Amino acid sequence: MRNLLMKSKRYGDVLEMIYIAKDGQISKRYIKVIQIGEVSFRAYCYTRMSKRTFTLNNVLALVPVTIKERDII
């Protein structure tokens, strides 16, 4: 997962992420990685339209967005 985050940051790719929040709520987000730390990372969240910090352990799935899906966003 860390390799995918680093690659996304390097090339500016948008990722689709399934994330579980502290309260147990699961959400699907579209993000663009800004910074990667040891236990968390910062990203622009297109779903919330703001910069957010995400905990790496709470990421359930992470996949690159294809060009066709990008046109939908």
C-alpha cells in the first residue's frame, strides 16, 4: 500500500480509497496524495473537497482511478 501511495504522489494520480473512520463508519473517497508519514498520510479528498489526514491502518482498500472514472468525478 505504501508503494502505491508513493507512486501516486510522484505522478499525481488520483486514488479510490475505502476507509474506516475512528467511529467505525466506512466511506469511499477519491484522493490525491500530498504527503506520506510513518503512520498517516495527507491527501486532498475530492469527496469532502478539503485536505485530510488519514491513518494508514484504517485504509481498507486503495486502487488507482482509471481515465474513464476520472471523467465522472
